[in-house]
Amino acid sequence: MSKQLAPVLGEGRAVRSVVAFVLNRLPMSEMLAEWQQGRAEHGEPVAGEGAAQDPALRALLTRRINETLQEMSTPSRKPLYIALGAHAALLGVGLWLVN
């Protein structure tokens, strides 16, 4: 996937790591089942050469990748809480040493 995106995104280490992260987070079996179900509902053959240019598959992948990237971009508050806890502990030790 990184090789296919290289002309657009570049070949940097960060690009490869983001692509790997997104692909590892995508539930491929669920996506395949959802895609096959969508094709069956529209009366299209489930397998064949048309799958490479299938707009429904492209839309499904685009939606799932977008959801994964949105989830990835949501910042975690855990480092903030760790930093606040460390500052509180240092303040407590400092006040105890002063007394």
C-alpha cells in the first residue's frame, strides 16, 4: 500500500508508519463481509474482475480509513493526567521538605 501511495504522499518513514497503523487498525474481515453484503443487495456478482474498479468498495474503504484517521487524530488525555499527577506529587514533596 505504501508503494502505491508513494507518488502522492512520498516515501518517508512517517508516511509508511501512518499507512501501516491505519491498515493494522482496519477490520478487514468485517469490511469484506460488508462489501459482499452490499454487492449482494444490489444484485452484482460477489467475485470477479470488476472488484478492482468497484466504486462501492472504494467508498467503503474511504469511509473506514477516514473513521480510523479521525480516531487516530483524537488526542489522548492520559499524558495530561500523568503530568498533572507528577506536578502534584512534586508540589507535595516540596511542601513536605519545607516544613
